[in-house]
Amino acid sequence: MGNILNVLTAVKWHLFPHATTFTADAIPDLEGRVVIVTGGNVGLGKETIRALLRRNAKVYMASRNKHKADATIRELREDTGKEAIFLELDLACLSSVRRAADEFLRNEPELHILFNNAGIMWPPLALVTQDGYDLQFGTNVLGHFLFTELLIPALAAGAKSSPDHHSRVITTSSAGALLDTVDFQTLKDGPARRRRYTEQLYNQSKFLNVVVARETAKRYAEKNILSISVNPGNINTELMRYKPNWLRYLAALFVLQPPAQGALTQLWAGTSPEAIQYNGEESVEKKRTTLCLENAYGGIWKNRWRFELGDVSSDDCTAVAVFIPLPFSVRLSDRTTAQRQAASLS
């Protein structure tokens, strides 16, 4: 019965969007605020950056493809008179994630808002990350988690200089979070993963977005770092690029909303003074908060996650062990000099 209700709720969110009075014009002036938007060269990310530039934020467009990003930066400059800054980031490659975080920290001591917006949906099962993880888990969840962890020192510093004394991490989830939990054996490639449909693996990644966002809120509340997951609704972006053209056409005709409309959800969570009271919750349909599956908030999860920061190796680096479900809790990187220096300032 519970699964049926979850499906009906997901359908309701898609077919009957919640009315809201929030618009991009309600975003406060963001002069002096530093923002990163992952996947910012297309879709929701592009519209999010457009709105932020219009409100005077300094915005980094964290994207994989520099050619596409440069074209979008030029388009947004012509429209807003402001220029976003390209930050090379491939979320499906953990070494790229580390390089991107290190480059940012070399240039910026503070980060006020991080939009974990980039994502991939329904790719062929043959595709995995460079580190052997399921591509949707690796891109949507693991890459964003590591990126966020490496930027915590800048987020903590940003909270101190922000007018509302908070920094924010906004993670784009989906109504798919209601449709599945997680099979730990499918996070890396193997027989269990190959028995699943790509749609199931997508729903799993979106559920884990909510779980990680909730955990981030709990762990860093004392640093005044807010973490909110959002469901933007059914939006007409490139996410459906792996589906047939006829299906994409019908979806765009009858179901999907414009990207600028979907971007309002994360813009509200990332900029609205009202959103401060919703740390750790999920926002849907531009301005309303809701709860995901109960398992996302504790229960079976509290003994399945591990997060560690500790000194290792003879060169006195600080290791970062990503908190992902056991048995895949593994050390992924050593912090670089820039990341250690940033941490010492927070």
C-alpha cells in the first residue's frame, strides 16, 4: 500500500504543480556572495545562473565541457551584463572532483551557496564512472558528495560573512526519490547492478540525494551550513537525451515545464530568508517542503554510514573518506595543500 501511495504522490507532483507566488524577482541582492552551480551550462543550472547573475552574485559554472560552458557564459553575459566563471568539473571522475575543489579553493576563501544541480538520467547500463561506480550514483550522488566535503572549509567561512550568517548546500533530487530506496550491491558495477533497470538506478540515486542532503544538514548545522534537497518537478531539459525522440516530444508537449520554472525551487531554497528554517528537509514545487520516504531520515540508515577525517601517511596529508554505504566506505583522496590551508582557516 505504501508503494502505491508513493507512486500516486510522485504522479501528483508532476501533473498538478503547486501554485506559488515566488519568482526570480524575489531573490534578494546577492552582491558579495560567491556561488557554485554544477552542470550550469544547460537546463536548470543555466537558468539558475541567469537568475543569480541578475542579482549580482559571483557565480562559478562547474561543468565538464568547456566549449559548451563558454558558449553559455557568452549567452548569459549578453542577457545579464554579468559573466559567470568556468570551473572544470567531471562528477563521474573523482580525481576531476578533487582538482575542481582545489582550483576553487586557490581562488576563493569563501563559498556562500553550492547548488549540487548536475545530474544524469536513464543512461545505458554499460556506462559507469571512471572509478567503476554506477554512472547515476557516481554522478548524481558520490561526485557531489565528495565535492561538497572538500568545500566545507569555504562554506564554513561563507557562513560567517553571509548577511544571514548561513551558507547553503542545495541538492537537486526528484520525485523519483519516492519510488525506490537503495540496493547497496548496485552502487558499483557487477551482476546485481546489471539486473536492475536504468530507471530503478536513477530513482535510487535521487533517494540517496535526499539521504546525503539530510546527513549533511545534521553534520554541519553547528557550522551554520544549511543543506536542503529539492524536487524541481518535470522539467524540459537534456535529462531525457537517452530516450527516443518521440517520447521526448510527447513529454515536452504534455508534461514538462520550462527550465526557468523548475529553477525556482532551488533558487528559493538557496536564496530565500524563509528557507533557513527548513534545514535538512526537501523542497518541492517552488516553495513547499515535504518529507521523502521514512528511510531517508534514519532507521536502517544510522548504522550504515561512515564519515571520517583523520591524519594519514608520512607526508601529513589529511585523508577524506567519503561516507557512502558500507561495504563501499573507502578512502578516495588525500587533501591537497590548498584544501588543507582552507580547512585551517575555517
